[in-house]
Amino acid sequence: MRVQISSVSDGSSPWSLELDVTSDMRVAELKQVLLSNHGVRMPPDAKVLGRRANGLMVTLDDGSKVSRDMLLRGATVPKKDKQPPVAPAASPVQQYLSRTREATQTVETTSASRATPKAVFPARSPAEPSRQPPIIMPGWPSYTQHQAPKAPAKAPSATTAAASLASASQASQKKDQKRSWLRMVQHVWPAEEVRRPTAPHQVVALADLLNGLITAVAAESVQAQLDSILACRAEEQLERVEGKQARIIEMIRDFSQLICRSARSTLKKKGHGSGGLRAFSQVCRELEVISPLEQISVLLGSYQYVLWMGPQSDQVTRAPRRQPVRSMPASIAFAYIHHAALAPLERRKRACFRTVAFLDVMLREYGKGAGEAWSSAEAVRSPLNVWILGARDGEEGWLAQLGYCEDAAGLLSGEGVRMNLHLIGDINVDMPPGKRVMVSAGTQPPKWQPDLVVCLHADERLVHWMPLFAELLGTPSGTSRQAQPVLALTSRCEAEAERAASLFGQLGGRVILRSVRNLFSGMAAGPQAIYDDHGWVSAIQGSKFSAVQLLEHMTSLDLTGLSLPADPPGGSLKEEAKEAKEGKEGTAERGQRSPAVFWGILDLKYDPDLSLEDRVKVLETGDGRSSKFSGYGAAIKESFKADKKLEETLHRAVLVENKKLTRDFFVECGYGHLMPKQVCFRRFYRDDLAADIIAGLGLASEGCCVLKLCNRARGAGCIPVLASDLDLALERLLILPENVEAWLDGQDRDFPIDCKWGCFQEQIRHWWSNECPVFVAEELCKSSPVQQEGKAFDGTMRVGFSLHRVEEPERAEESEEEEELTFHSTSAPEPEPAVEFPGEAPPGALSIEWLGGYWKLPAEDTTSTDLSAKIISKARQGTAPVDARQLQEVYAALGDSVQMVFTNASLSPQTLLRRYPDIGELGAFVASRLACSMRLRDPTKSNMVLGLAQTSLSKCQGPCKAFVESYIHRNFGVLEALMGRWNKTADHFQKAISVMPTNATARYLLGMQCLEAELWKKAIVQFEAALQLDPDFKAPWINLAVACLRLGQWPLAIRACDAGLYRHPNTAHCFYNKGLAYFFKAVEQEAQAPFASWQPAGQLREAALQAFEDARANLERMSMWTASDDQLVESLKMTDNRLAKPLSWDGLALS
């Protein structure tokens, strides 16, 4: 290759020359080429400090540095300077910065119309270099000044260049060539374009920042930790001992975290935000693109030297750190930082082919005996041949089309083709031409033999490819195991990786890598990530059996273990729920339940045939305490009760109950791709509203969207609408009756009982009665069809989770055995707080435990013409189990999104009020909801926050202001009721109704005030009005029955209870009130009969007993069942005596 070498000296006669070299030319050969062909003499102790495909850096005999596009890769340790120290002088970097600052100041004083001048760099010419003092900077290695060449350099002739290139190529193939390892960056995945800074002040700022980073990393505390991390024993340095692999991964992670942590304060001072992981990665990228500047190159070289060798001065001589890994380039730490700093979706997309690069690096370190591909020097190795098994259009094929396959050679040096990659599977897309990775695809293996065969996500695809594995692993007669390709497997969870590795161990394979954590996984090897795309890798080579023997042996093995069943071991989910329910009390008594701060659910759509970014879409979140789990989901709630307990509850009602806020938090945490496309508008009809929704969602004329209320659950207000019907639907949903009282008087009194759940008439009333000032429209997302009883349903997957506080790790007692196993010490003080990498949870943060999942099915299958009935899922319509492999993929796709969303610090009243400046009513509403969530814990603060929201709302204008005003008024009334001041609540509830007559909740609360005042008939009027506006409102059904019981209207009470149970099965309050109604009917019937001939009201007693039994079985807390209730039940069982009305009964025992 053709490279240019130029001096960095700032003298009057800088010099430059060009020559042909190879990327792995040895120092002795380079000296010979420079001396014989160009007249540049180098003394014996001169050392090459770096080389790159288009540039070199050496210490010449005049002490100057020559460089072009240099990043200090492949450096060796300079010898100790034996000459007396030279007094510090202005370095070329300092001179350059000084000149550039002057140029920047000059630019700032000129007219704005003049163009900004470019940075002034040292001139280059083939003249003789002048003598310059050596570069000496505080804490940096000093360099010796030598004599300059006597004659100017000449350009080499073609013959000379060819001879030098041939000589270098022969030498590069020598077996005793030492591998260079001190590299910062090779081809470190350019995942995003970084614009090259051109303005002088930008270059100056980066150079100053790099100076600060060097000073920070040279600090004693940082160097002590670097010594500890990079320290290793001789056998760890030279031998590949099984079991050391995990510690190498720990070393790279700890090293990466330390350098990011050391840079944090400097980055913050220089205006790079909080100085976190992404800021450091961005700065590194900006430095890389301007690295051809000689001054920046020297600074980068010094930074690398201090990292890997330690600071060196004239007073203190420091022994260089021993290299812990021979074959693993130093650039892998920076590559890991860049990978970890990516957005979650981009990191997940890159993980696929970066896993191949990671496998290559690990096999070159631990698979030296696995064949020539892993034992020969990487620089002279032929292009690696790799097969990818089980490739699919929506994953590997799609990523290859986008060019991500180039990452597979990202940790290999050199230009040209370095890898041949063949995707085997159902690929129907054309592969683009590669630069360093040549990609092909097909349904069958190619004719050329592979060096590496990778089965991505082996837990899903392994069984299908077992015959091919037998052919690849089987050792033909007369050949050695080393001639066989290496088979690598990736898994989403460690247990699956262990299972697959054990299987191939049984098949006689040599396990090279066993369940090694993949640094370049979807979660960047985060320790808290239990499920992670390509999170664990294993590698196996050959077998002692032939292919035929392997096939026979495979038939005798139980391969079903590689594919997890849909239900957990030991029985179905329903059986597990029963077992959990039976054993939960005993578990609680033993005190073995683990504490949780929150438990909840995610409802989502999942289709494995779509691309990675569209495969999982989260529809909403929910609180597990108020969510319903039936059918196959019952095990989730029962197992949580049996194994977990809520302590220090995390209050996030304002988050989980608002779809707009939930989506915004997911987007802010980098997981916006998990949310459907969404637009938000005020709940006010206008002629162009439908057109704005269609444009915002990009709907086609035949497309469909889903209209949703932000703060409703159970499908209330959730309406799928065709684009052609959108305007009419919005008109009916958003235009309220002019006279609500007259409208209520004209409604059928039986409508709440007779209306079908989810019908459009009910949805209209949900929208009218809602207090949130905005609604959202989302794109319609679908799941892969769920087969149930021969029909295909578009189900909604519900997954349960619990959140736990991460505790400080307990310090184990020191012992000799533990001291032996310790890879590095972490006792040194940390100069800065830890920089959070993906999947990490420091003490005090949240960790997640997944509780399982199931499918909720809609009422009708996918062939139905009823759009709502085939899309809106409800557990009461039916449930189905979820395949465990699909659950693993969902968990991996969710990553750490739930922890990040629930730890979002933007939930203060002031932040929420300022959050939506364009929709001020929404900010006031969410702040008011926050006040409601704290009224039981701190009513005074709740009252204060409501006042703040009311003040903020007073500045808003528009028709939607009334919705929030009504919400605030009725919550002021609730606060009074909690204080026991029911006589002061009526004014607040009536104000809420006056500004929003369709407010069903305010009417219900006014009915409760009437109930408290023993105004039974007025209470019934308000409860019935609330149910006309919201038939799915559970509380009015319960208390309507109470009011009817007070009036002695037993049939109406039973009817109200049955209607409530139809919509809300297993509601203990409805069962209890129903039991009371039957009890009093029995009392009346038995009292009317003559004393001598009375008979027990058997049917009524049985109905009452059954209702009480159902009520007790569905209680959330057994403390709600009192001794009086037991006496009531016992009296029903005693058929020898007439029933009598209790002397005291309040009818609200369960309220």
C-alpha cells in the first residue's frame, strides 16, 4: 500500500516522503526500506509507535514524530530514555493550539459576511527536516532526540517500491512475528456518521478536551484501578485455560467502565451533558475523524499509552503492564464502548453480525488448536468463510440488506475482503455487494467449506439443523478434528446455552467456548439482562464419532429439551395456578417471599415474521393489583402472591394509566420503536381533524387506525376505525349533547344492563364521560395468528413483571480460595460515580423479574367482518398459552425499558406541568392525577399539588379546559371525604358536574354523598345517571345495590349485582350484596308463614349461601370478612329456626 510520512516538526524545513509498505511490516524491515531507498537513518533503539493502512508513526533520529492518519495502533513500549532530561519546551501541539486560538479570535472580529478560514496546519514539503526539541508533556512518556538524515528524502521508484513490498510481504508471514495489540480502533463499526469538525475552534476544543482526558486517566486513583484490572499472572498471560473466558469478559467491561468514569468530570466541564457513556463515545468518534491531524494523533497516542502502559516521567519509572490477552486487540474495549452507547434498537440490530466478529476474536484467543484459521496471524490469514444457519428475511436478510453485515469483520485489520458470509435459510432478498464482507444467501449450503458455522438463537433453530450438524461435526476417517469447521451457537438465556453445549458434549464434540457472555449482544452483556439477543455464545468443534454414528446417536437423545414447552415443567399454567393458590399461605408464613416495589403488566402485539423494529409493540401498561388474570393468566397473579410481597410500593399510577405519558417515557428512554406510531389531539371536533390524523399516521385510503382514550383500560374507549369512516366516528365521539339532563331523562333505564360490552353506543359514552383533555390515534398493530379450536385469532399478549430494589452486595468472608479466584480487585476508590452501561442496576436501582405471559383473545376470529370484535382482546373472551421461546424474544426485545421507564425522574408536579407547553390542559391533568395518587399518603401535599394544577389551568383557553376543571373539582371533594367531611363534598361534586355534565365519576361521587346522608332515592338517581354515561363503571353497580338494599328493593339489588358481575366477574362486593338480598328475601318469606306451619326458604337460603361463599373466595384480604358475616352464614345453615333480620346492619361490610 502507498503511504505518506511527514514530519510534525514546526521548523522552517519540514519534510515528507512516500513509500510502499504492508500493514504488518516489521520494524527492522521498515528501517531497511527507509535507509536503503530514502536515506533516512534510524538508530537501533528507534521504535515504531504505530502503523495504519494509510499512515505510520515512528521515532526518528531527530526526535520528531512522523505521522499521517495515525491512531497509535500496534505500538511497542519505548525504551527508557538514558540521556539527561531535556527542559520542557513548547510542543508542536501546544504551538498548533496557540496558532489556532489566534486564528479563531481573528475570525470572531471579522465581518460576518466573510467565510470562516480553515485551520492552519504545519506545511509539508520534501525539504530537509530541522532539529526540534523533543515533545515532553506532564505525565507523558519522553522521547530521545536523534540526528536528522543528511539528505532530503526522495520518492521511491516503481522497481524499488515493488521490491520493498515483496520483501515486506515475505517477512510478514514469518511464524515468529509478534502480534501487535496496542490498538485504539481498527474498523470499529461506524454505526452513525460523524461530521468532521472543520472550524478552528472545534478542533481546539477537541484537543483541549483530549488533554483533559489524558490528565484524568493519569490520576493515581485511576491508574491504581487500571493496574488492578489489567493485572494477570503469567499462566493467564500465556496459556488458554478453560474457565478464564468469563474473567476476560469481566476485564473488558471493567476496563471500559473505568475509562468512561474517569472521563466523566472532564466531559461535564467541557459542556458534554452529564458526561455519560454516549458523550464519551461521541467524543471518541469526533477524535477519530480528525485523527489525520498530526497534533491530534500525538494526543491520541499519549492517551493510549497512559491507558495501557501508565504515565511515565523523568522522576518515576513505571514498568509496563502485562498483556492479559494475547490475541484480543486493545481496540475491543473501545469497540465495546461504542456498541454499548448505541440506542437500544440500533444495538439490537448490530448484535447479529457483531456476534460473528466477537466469535472470531474469541476463537483466535481460545481456539488456537482448532485449525489454521484460528492459529495463523490475523493479518496474513485468508478471508474467513462463515455460514449463518436458519437465516430469515425479517432478521438476518433484512439486516444484510441494510449493510449491517460489514460489522462481522469490524475487529479485523486490513482492507479488502476479509470474510465470506453465506446466509442459509428462507432468504428471498438480494444481497448488496460488500466491501470487506462478501455476502451470499440460499436455501442450501454453498460448495465452499466453512471455517465457522453459526447458528443464531440456537434454542429456536437447533433441532431443525441437527442433520447438518452431524455432517459438519462428524470426523471422516483419515482426518483430524482440526480439519472440521467450528460450530458456534448463540442463545437468549444462559440456561439454553448451557443445555446446547452439554448436548454437543454428549455427542463427543470438543467444547471450545461454553456459555460465554457476548460483549456485543443486544444488551451489551448487561449483568441484569436475563434474556438477551445473542447474549451467550458457545463453540464446539468436531466429534469423535462419524456423521452416521452421530445421526444414530441423536435419535437416542431427547432433543425436545432444546425447545422449551409452552407450559412450565410440572403441569399446565392452570394447574400451576391451583398449586400456587393452595400453597401461598404456607409460603407467606415461612417468610420466603421476596420483596417487590411494584408489579404490573404489559399488553403488547407480537409478530415474529416482521422485522426487529416492528416485531414487538407495547400497547399499554398496567398495575398488577388492579389487572385481571383469567384462564392461562391466572398463574401469574397466584404465583406472585405466593412468591413475592409488595414493600415500599413504587407509586406510578400517573404513568401506567396514561397512554400518552407512557409512550413519551418509552421514547425518552430510547425504546420508542416498541411503541406504535401515535398522534395526540385535543378532544374537540373540527372539520380537518380526521385529515390530520390520516396524515400524521400515514394511513392509506383503505387503512385503519385505533382511537384511544389516554386514561382508560379494559378496552373502554378503544375503537378501531377505517380511514374512510374516521371523520364520522370522530364527530359522534367528540360532539356532546347540548342538554345533558334532558338527554339522560330520555334514555332507556335498562340500557346499562342490556347493552353489549364494547358496542359503539357504549364507546360513545366512554368518550363523553372522560375527563382527560386529549385522545390519541395509533396505527393498527397485529399479532401473528393464535390458533385456538381450529380458528385463528389476532390476540394480545399480556406479560407480567415485578420490580425489585437492587441491594448492596454482601461482602463475603475472605479466604485463600476466594483470593485465588479473584481476577482483579475493586477496592480502589472510584474518582467518579459509576457510568451506567446497558443492563446494569447499581444498588438502589430497579431490577426486573418476568412472571410469564399468555394470549388474550378477541371475541371473534380474523375472518369476522366486525372490526372491533376481531381486534379488541379481552381475557373473558378466551385465553391461550404463549410459546416460551416467543416469551424469551419478547423479554429480550423489551430489554431494560421497563426499569428505565419506571425510574424516570420526570414525575414531579412542576415537571409535569411544564411537560406539554402546547397542550397546557394535559400538563394540568397529569399533575392532578399525580396529586390523586398521593392523597392517601400525604393529603396535605395532594391538596397543594391540586392547587398548582388549578392555577396552571387558569391560564389555558379552549373547550377542553372544562374537562380538567371538572376533574380537579371532584378530587377536591374526594379529599374532603377522606377527611370525613362529607357535608363539604357536595359543592365540589356539583361544580364538577356543572362544568362537565357528562362526568360519570362526579355523578357517582355525588351519589355516594347522598348515600352517606341516607338520601337513598337521590343516590339511586345519581348512580343510574353515572351508569348511563359509563355502563362499565364497577363502583356504581356495587353501591346501587347497596341503596336498593337500604330501601328494601331486593329484586333490584339482585339485578344490579348480576349486571355488575356480568361486566366484572369475581367481584366480591357484588357477591356479598347479592347474598344479603337473598338473605332478606328469605327472612321476609319465612316471616310471612304461620308459626306452626313455616318451612325454611330452601332455594333462597342456598342462593344466599352460594353468594356469600363466592364473596369470601374472591376477597383480596381475608380481614375484610368479619365475625358478623360468619354468624350470618351460620344462621342460613340452621334450618330448624326461622331467619331473623340482624339487630344492626350497615350493608357496607365490604365497601
